[in-house]
Amino acid sequence: MTRSFFAKTSRAVSLVAVSLLALTAAPRPAAAADDAAKRATAAAEKLARGKYLVTVAGCNDCHTPFKDGPNGPEPDMSRMLSGHPQDMVVPPAPKPQGPWIASVAATNTAWSGPWGVSFTANLTPDRETGLGKWNLRTFIDTIRTGRRMGRGRPILPPMPYPMYKHFTDADLEAIFTYLQSIPPLKNKVPEPLPPAAPSAQGG
Amino acid sequence: MSFLRLAAASLLGLVLAAPSAGRDHAAALPERLRDTGLFVAGSTTAVRPENLPYSPQYPLWSDGATKCRWLYLPPGAAIDASQPDAWEFPPGTRLWKEFGHKRPVETRYIERRADGSWRFATYLWNAAGTDAVLAPPGGVVLTLEDAPGGRYVIPSQADCLACHEGAAVPVLGVSALQLSPDRDPLVPHAEPVRAEDVDLRGLVARALVRNLPPAMLERPPRIAAASPTARAALGYLHANCGHCHNDAGPLAPLELALAQGAVDGADGPAKALRSLIGQSSRYRPQGADAGAQRVVAGRHDASVLAVRMRSRNPLVQMPPLGTQIVDGEGVALIERWIRQYLQTRKELAE
């Protein structure tokens, strides 16, 4: 009798234990679906946050070439964030005069100043000419240090990295996530040009 | 401290950017070098005997500055060399590297803290060489008569991290390959080994390096290159480029693998050659066509690697940090290697 009681109790405890184990080891389908939905919502929110930040931080102002539209110059969104057009011929900039020290091309993608001539980068995820091979760390390091990929040559004006480096890591992750989601465009932006040498006649 | 007059921030006023947000490694760093444990008490020149001098076989080019280096490990602690190319340094590890031009100019300092994190600093010497104080985190440019061009750049902390955080371990000069007793006789700017210097065998004998694969003592690490010139060239690229250009760090997406390991055998050189010869260069020199390549076997003048090494235009130069003057001897070695010793990728594959 006693033995049978213990046997039954033991069996019952085992069943409860197995059931509990099963409950904890294998999440209910509904809970798994909830988690997936939360992850999807978080991902969508991150993407939307990145798009918002790219918009209000003015990335398109320089990284999307301007074209003449019906109401004047406007960003050519068919070339969204693809940087200075590779085939655009850029003659030497006008010589600076008086307080005017910089010139900018009509596309808003080529800038000339005391630093030389800078061309805005291709921010699309094209693997050969854009940021397609970059990862979050190289992107954050770039903005934080003002050096290409965080380790290379200095990034030139007018890129406002001295302000942008104050973005939080979460903001920069959202921006990078969004930039990796836009259409890749193949556009090999030229390397920057050094400042012109002073002329022999007292330049 | 009149010698610390600052020159222009940099050629472009951009290079010495303020330290990056969220990386306050200067917090609580000693204000004076003498308080970092380098010197015996009461001195600013006599180095403590427990700080061990060493000399890597492939030195980094630093515009011809003379260098002295010391390593300190806490009593009873040792470097774990289980992973021969990613040594694990114990908390409390300290390293110093003094740069000089006829007199000490700066001493750079790395420390591993109790929580396993690393911190980096540099100390500026006064003209008399009697004291050194913590440099500003944004770096400075010194006018220094004995430096090439009369100009000496102290890097910012962000620039320190750019190189030291690009490798598997932030200590770049203390490794099985760099301290191998089988030293490369052709390396540019090789520093003579002094009697007091510790090398790989010395560290193991003192039980300061543990778990090193025994075979590595019987056959000390050496770059398994095809020729003595190739060995020196690959060693030079390892020391001057490999801390950023490797296949595991933040710049791995560039697919340029110039770091050499102690246990790589022929794989290390092969990997470097594959990532150089005939590979399209993202950087396109002015006037070059779209087919610019990192290395064109037999043609140093068409090899972007050599072109960028020979430049000190801040927008072009390689390395981009820590040097204002071209290393003529180093470039000559690389160009000779490209011109006389390299085969094409096709030949290498056969």
C-alpha cells in the first residue's frame, strides 16, 4: 500500500516535472509568434527611425545629386544618396575672392575650398562603389573619428561629422540600417583633389 | 615648456580631430609619466628593473624616430599564448614606447585594467628630458628642430585607437612573430638586439609567457616567404599595415590581408599575395583608369600599394596615420619586391 502510494506519487511528480520541462523548453507557438512580431516591430521602428534621421540630418542635400526641376533645383531621387556622379566633368573651381572661400557645383555634390575639392560619397549599399561591404562598426567609427572607415584618410568638408559624431550608437545603427536598405546604385565617386599649389606670382 | 608651442592643428586643420564621443580613456590617467610605474621611485629617467626592454624584429616606421620599449607584467602573472597570434595579456600589463629625436619627445603608454579593458595615453617630454606630462586627448603638433621637417605630430587618442583597435590584440609589438629569435636580416630600420632585451625564448624561460606551443621554441616563427626579399617585404607590410589591413578586424570588408601570423606557414604569404596581386583597387589615383590594381606584378609604378606608400598627401598616403615623411628605405624594399620578385596571380595559382 505504502509502496504503491509512493510509486503513484512519484509517477505523478515525474509527469508534472516532465510537463513543466516541456512547457519551459518549448515555447508555446503563440509566445514564439509574439516574439517574432515584437522583433519585426522593433526592426521596422529602427528602419523608420533611420529614414527619419537621414531625412532631417540633411544627408540628401549633398549625397543625392541635384537636378533642375519644374520648381527649380531639387534632389534627383532616382540617384538617391549615390554621391557625386562619376561621369560628371568638373572643371577647376573659380578662384576664391575676398571673403568667398568655397565653391559648390550645381549638383551640390562637388565642393571646392581650402581643403581641395571633395566629392560626396556613395552611401547606397552597392558592394563595389558604395557601402555594401561596410559593417556597423566601420560606419560608426567613420562618423566618430572623421576618418574613412574609422582608420583611413580624413573626411573633408562640408561633411558635418564634428556634429554627427554626437549621434548615439542607437541613432547611428538606425541610420546604417536604413542606408543598407535603400536601392544599391553603382557610382564610382572620384577621389578628392588636393588644394591647388600657390601660384608663382604670390598666390 | 616653451618647446611645446603648438603649430597649426594639421595640414588641413582636420586630422587632429577631437577625441571621439563615448571613449573617455583619459579618465584617471596619471598626469605624469613618472606615476605610471616606468621609473624607480624618485627618478624620471632610471627605468625599474622589472620593466623589460624588448625590440620587435619588424619596427613600425615613425619618421625616423628612435625608440625604446618596455613591458611590465604583474608579479606571478603571465601572458597566455594558447592562441599564438592573439596573446592574452593579464590585467595589470603595462607597456611603454619612447620616441625620440636626439632627446626623448613622447612616451606612449598602454595599460590593461583589472576589468580587462585597455587604455592608451601619451606623455610629452620637456626639452631638458627631465619630466613628461600627459598629452591632450586631441593630440598636438610640435615644432621640433631635430624632427624631419621641424615638425612632430603627437597623435590623438582616436588615432591611437584607430591602429591599436584594428588588430586581434591592441599590443602590436609583443607577439610570437615580432619577438622571434629568428630575426629577419633584411628588414628596414632593424634595431640591434641588446643584451638586456627579452625575446620569445626569454619570456618563456622567465615563465612570463605560458602555453606557447613547444614547437614554436624549437622552430621560432618566421614568415614562410618565397625569398629573403619577400620575407622582409611581407614583414614590413605586417608591421606597418597589418594592424588595420587584416582579415579579422574592422577593415576585413576591404579583403586586404597583410598581417602575418606565427603559425601561418605558407598560408600567410599566400593570403597576402592573393589580396594584392591583380586585385582591383578601390582607391583610384588621379589620372588612372578604372583598372587600377593594388599590385601589378613586375610594375611598381602601376601598383597602388607603392603609389600610396610614396605619398604624404594626407588624402592619399598610406599609412594614413603616424607618419609625415616617406620611408624611402621601406618603399624601396616594396618596389624592389614588386619589380623583381613577384609573379602574376596566374603563375601563383599554377
